[in-house]
Amino acid sequence: MIFIVIWAFIMLGFMAIGGYFMFRKFFKVLPREDGKSKLDWQNHWVEASRHLWTDDSKAFLDQLVSPVPGPFRDIAKHSIAAKIGEVALQDGAKEVTRDHCIRGYILATPRRDYKSLTSFLDKQNIDYSAYKHLLN
């Protein structure tokens, strides 16, 4: 009987965790005041900036998303690429540079993850001193 009660609490916990992530995904799909959802805007920026990406910038993006766990890496890569594309297009750039990648990476990362972001950039010897104002 104790085994069944423990198993029921474990299953309830897993269902709560899954529901939390599904609910977060649901909020990203809801349209904003401009009529497009957050995912719509991400897809727009990725498609609009696709021609700006070079092999070097794609490799650098892969390096930046390397600390993200495997199951979440594709989603993180897409959202970071969208922010990088937005930054590059707003700058009127002819191609995505490392500076665009670093700035977009910082802007796409939630504030709660800045400590791990800066430790990763330091570990990879990537100079982000010009963008410290974005981390405040």
C-alpha cells in the first residue's frame, strides 16, 4: 500500500512538471497586441536573416549553445538565432558577425542565467566587455 501511495505522488509530481512546461509553451503561442505570437516573431527573424548567416557565424552559434542540455538545444538555438538575426537586421548588417552573435546571445538569455552565461563566455575566452552594459 505504501508503494502505491509513493508511486501516486511521484506520478503527480511528473504530471505537474510536464504541465508547467506545457503551460509556458502555451503562453508563447498566444498572440500579442500586434497580432503575432512570440514564436511567430522568432520564425520571422530567423527567416528574414537566413541570408546573412555565414559558416563562421553558424559555427559560433553552435559553440554558444553547447552548454544547453541536448533535448533543449534546438529550441534554444532557434530562439538565440532569432534574436541574433533581429540584432543584425536592425543594424543593417550585410552578414552576421561575432559581435552580433554575442549581443544577441546576451539579449536572448534570461536575466536569471547571466551568471552561467558569463562563466561560459569566460571559460571560452570570449571577450564580452563591450556588452557588459546589457548584463545590468
